[in-house]
Amino acid sequence: MSKTLIDLYCGFFIEEAVGNNSFSFSDRKQRQIHVPAIKECSLNDIRVGQEIVFSEIEDGQEINVCGLEFHAACRWQDKHLRVVDNHNHVFFHWFEAVASGKIPAGLPLVHIDQHSDLRYPDQQPPVGHWSEWSLEQAFEYTNYKLNVGNFIRPAQHLGLISEVIQVTGSNDLLKPLPDDFILDLDLDFFAPVLDYIPFRQKKHFIQEAAAQARLITVASSPFFMDQTFALQVLSGLFNEQL
């Protein structure tokens, strides 16, 4: 019997130098990171967890950060909304949404983030089209080959998405939206480094995009964003009526 999203994302640790656990692995004391289970819930149920989900050495200091208690599969208005901590997990949700018929393959991606996330992984997908993959293969690739900065190019390579509209600064908030697209939001777009962009301006653009998107994926980005504040932003964006 094939596994489901809930079966695969059941909560586990990555102990090898792969995926998000590969950063500065040989120099760190923290040798494992946690990947939370996914839970069907409302936005109000999402909480900060106590397990370390990202570890890195920066300026000679080891930084270990906690993420979400669980990833969330929510409904917002008439569409699916998925909330993860480390951003590469959205690759799996794009695949699952296409493979299950929730959305068509090849939609544009509107990517709102302080980073482009357009690096190439060390290992591109071994096959040429998403239809040749199982859900289990997408899960393995997401967690053990991808990291927070290189998940978009493989999605294009497989035909899951087409063009990428990058929204990483104030001028990008003036870009027109396509007619049909996936919205991918990294909550670090609200981190202090981008405080020069008025909060209301960012919020308005995101709410307009969310109202039009076919699928919404959100990353809380623990290494770049205080998680309590990230969840406050999330609530402010999606718990209000448009």
C-alpha cells in the first residue's frame, strides 16, 4: 500500500550529513536535526516546537534553532495551505498537490522571500518528469538531497512549476501577478533586514496574491526568523478577512 503525506511526515530525526543537516556538519556539536510530523489543523493550532530543526556555524559560533512543533496542512478560504519550518519541505507539497490532482503541473511560482533560493542541488532529480516519481521518492529527495536554498530549480526540472516570479524587495511588490499560480511565502520576508519596506505594503501584496493563488505554501524559516514572531505574522496575514 502506498504511503500518504501523513504517513511520511510522521516526525523523525536526520542524523547524517545530508539535506539541511549537512551545513557545517563536521564542525558542529549538534549532530542531528528534527523534521516535525505534519498535522491537519487550523492556523490557530500551529505552535513553536522544542526540537532543533536547523544547526549551523556562523562567525565561529554554533547556532541551533527550534522550528515548529508540527507542520500544518490547513484550508484557507477554498484552497490548500501548507505551513513548514525549513523551506525545502515545500518541494514535497508542490509534488503532492500536483500528483494528487489538487493543482495542475507547470503553474508559475510567485516566490516571496528575502532569498532567491535558486541554487542548484548537488544532485538534480535522477528522472526528467514528475510523473515518473512516487510520493515516497519525492519525500526522500526533499529531506535527504535538498536544503533551504536549492529546492526551486529541481521543481522546474521536473515540470512541477514553470516560471518563477521573484519577490525579494520593494520594487518586486509592483510586479503584476499571473492569472494562475502557486504562492510560496517565506516569513523571513518580514525579518528586520527588510523593515525598510512598510509592513502594510508587504501585507497587502501577500493577501492579494493569496486570494488568487491555487496553492499556498509558507515557510517559517527558523534560522532567519524568530519563530514566535513568524507565527504572529502568519496569523495576521491569513486569519483576517480580505
